[in-house]
Amino acid sequence: MSERAFFDYLLLTWFVLAAALFFVLFRTTAPYGRHGRSGWGPSMGTRIGWLVMEAPASLLFFVWFLAGGVAQSATLVVFFLMWQAHYLHRAFIYPFSLDQSGVHMPLAVVAMGVGFNSVNTYLNGRYLFTFSGGYATEWMLDPRFMAGVALFVAGYVLNRYADHTLRMERIRTGARYCRIDNGIFRYVCCPNYLGELIMWSGWAVATWSLAGLSFAVWTAANLLPRGRSHLAWSRTHLHAYPEKRKAVIPGLW
């Protein structure tokens, strides 16, 4: 089997697995963070767990960039920088902003995260830098590219804003999990998840690829159910949590 045939088969399988994951996560919330619980085997510190999970997405994307079989262009460099803007932060900065005291992550969750990031990075990196045939510099003038980049930037800013606001509120209150009623938090429980949905939807539009779309689909399949779990937890554990507040998408979900 040629690598391109393997790639196409894996991509199709990846969409099917995303659909299955969506339904599984409605029944079983991944056991980390506020939803951590026993019975999932050995665990490791949350900081090192996040670093181990997310580092492959940054490092392997760099490998596929260097190993690319198409002519490099300014467009491909922009895609490379967009990806790394998220994953360099997610792997090497974000983990060290987390409260480490008494918090652990099951090794099974870390292993699944490594598996996801390795496959997802292969599909996106290998497509962009080899199987796409290349993106001409003129692609940056295409409305799909411009709209996609605008969405990506908007989602990135929202994700960073939400994470920063949560971190500052935790420092101010001394509580690990707290209620925030300002800004976008008035409408959704998880604006950081909304930011990621917008960001990777923008990625799918900007790259105009099935590989990019698969990432957006996986993001939704993972974060929409988890957002619902966060909302249910907040209504149970946080005093007078607003009943009309949605989980991830204002007024909808």
C-alpha cells in the first residue's frame, strides 16, 4: 500500500472515530481536571501530563514541515506559524500555568492524547507539506484563506483571553474552580472551548482540506460533550450558577 493510499484510508477512519468519540463522551467524561476519579490506573502530574500530550503536535508538525515534498511558499509558512502559535503555547507554556498541587492525570488519558496528537499532526502536516501539491502564494488572496485566518485569529484570542481570565480569577479567589460572570463568561461556561472551536474551524476553511476539516470535527466531538459535563458540574458545585448559561456556544449548546 502506498503512503497516499494509507493516508486516505486513515483520514476516512479518523472521521468515523470522531463520530464514535462524540457519543462515547456523552456517556463517559474523560477523567482529568475537575472530572478526575479513581479506577483509571497509574497517573502522573498534570503539568508533565499536558506537556507529554501536547508536545508531539508541535514537534511532529515541524518534522512534516521539514520533510515536505512540495515547494515551500509563503502560504505554507503562514500555516506552519498558525499551528505552532497554538501548540508551542499549549505544550510548553500552558502546562506551567496550572495548579499542580494534588492534581494528577491518568496515564491512559496521556497516552490517548499522545495518540490523537500524533495522528492529527500526521494528517494535517503530511497533507499540507506533501500531498496537497502545494499552496501558491496567491492562495493568501483567496476569500477562503482570508476568512479562515480571521476566524483562526479570533478563536486564538478568545481562547487565550478565557484561559487568562480563569487563571487570574483562581489567583484572586484561591479557588481551583470558580464562577465568572463577566464578558463572554456571562453566556457560556467554557469560552476557552468556544475559542478552540472557532480557531480550528478557521483552520479548516483556510487550508480548505479534508485534513483540516477532520481537526475541526474532532475538536467539536471532544469539546462539546466535555463542555456539557463542565456545565453540569458547575451547576452542582458552584453557588447559584445561572440556569440560562450555555456550555460552549451562546444561546445554542
